[in-house]
Amino acid sequence: MILSYHPCFEGEKNLLCAGREPGADDLDAIRSADAVILPQGCYQSLYEMARQNCKHVFPNFDARFKYKGKIGQIQLFREKNVPHPKTETHINIDTFSLKYGEIPPKPPFIFPFVFKFDWGGEGDHVFLIKSPEDFMRILQTAKKLENSSQKGFILQEYIPSENRSLRVVIIGQTMVSYWRIQHEIESFTSNIAKGAVVDFDTDPELQKEAVKAVKDFCLRTGIDLAGFDILFSSGPGVNTPLFLEINYFFGRRGLGGSEKFYGILNREIVKWTDRIGLSKKIPVNKKT
């Protein structure tokens, strides 16, 4: 029996767990299932219940819940030895102060460098630090946010990239890549939500290198539904794809919108069930 918690994929049994923790009924259903399909927004509790009580679960969110936030992602990049910008991680202001003192005599990287809070997406909570004054202001902001239990930040070297980044999306075994190019000079982020435009065609060889690197990374981590942000330095030297972030919630405009995204997702779920020998159990009127 295929159990689906995804509102856009029809299994033999369909449940929703939005806005609530899973309970005894969910546990019984999961234990009776041959496979469980989960939505991107599932709670960690539902994911762990599914993983512990059913052999086949899609998507694979092991890395998402083990390596949380931007700090966790840097840990994962280091463990898997993938190229990424030089980075310092700090779980709070106290760990930073222990290393640099209350007023740091100098920043860990030359100006400009990048400051990222441990949370947020689409370019939010990411700042280009251009001066000691910028640095002190953002540290003061971080200290204030800790009072509301929002802790953790990373400091990262700035990689000149001609105001563009590459998004590589993996959906099952399908991979899609496209550039996000920012033409607004005042903005250093290249997120579509911040005004960047999509370009599928430029530098195809660089795109191939990035897709290859992401595919290898996903094979080693089990990730099968995420959007990766990749940078290529515009400076001299070898054009190595640098891993920047993993987005388990990602925009769909670069994929052609939600309808096209769900079309790809449904097809990949069907292929996944076929690989595990369960495709014949999908209802004929499945949504695609």
C-alpha cells in the first residue's frame, strides 16, 4: 500500500498532517504501508516516524533534519569535502566573543565579506559587510535577535561572481539548472525574489560541471528533493563550482511555475515507486 501525505499526489491511502504533529492513527497507517510519500513541509516528527516504521520513504530528508540551518549545511559540506567559500560558523555571539573579544580587532576575512544568519531564504538575512562599522552593526543586531531565541550566524568570504549564481534543482532523478543574474548594481544577492532574472543558456559547460558536482553530492547524501545554490568565481583561476546553500524549500519560477514543478514531482514519484516495485499500486486517476 502506498500512503501519501502529499496533497498533490494520490496514493492508495491519503492523509494530511499539515499543522499538527503525527499521532497514533498516522503510526498505524505508516506501519501498514509499503511506501510513504511526504510533502516538502512535513514536520521532523512525521519524517522520523515514517523512516523508522516504513522501508521506503520519499523524499529523503535525512540530511535536512540532521544538518539544520546554514551552520549545519557548512558542516555537511566539510564532511563531504565539497568546495565551498571559506566560512566561520558561530552558534551565538558568545562563541564569537570568545574568539575575537567584545570588539573584534579585525574581521576574520578582508572586506567585503558576507554575514548570514542561520535561518531565512531567498536572500533574506544575508548581508554584505563592507566596513568595520557594518560589522559592528550586524553583530549588535545578532545580539538583539538572540533575546528572541534566534541564534547562530556564519561569516563567509565574498566570492566575486558577476552578480550571478547557478541554481541546480534535484527532483527525484531529474536535475534542472539555470543562472540567476542580478542586474541591480546595489544588490549583491542573485535571488529571483530580489529581482534576478533566469538564464538557462549561458555557459553550458559550467552548468554541466555544477550539475555533475551536485549529482555526486546527492548520491553520497541521499538528497533527492532540493535546490542547490552554486557559485563560480569571476576571478582568475580554475572555475570550480562552489557549494553555497541547500534549499529544501525553493522557488518554482525558474522551473516554469508550480504546475510544471508538480508535474515533474509526480512523474518522479511514479518512477521511484517503479524502481521499488510498487508502481502498479498507484491509482489510475493519479494526479500529474
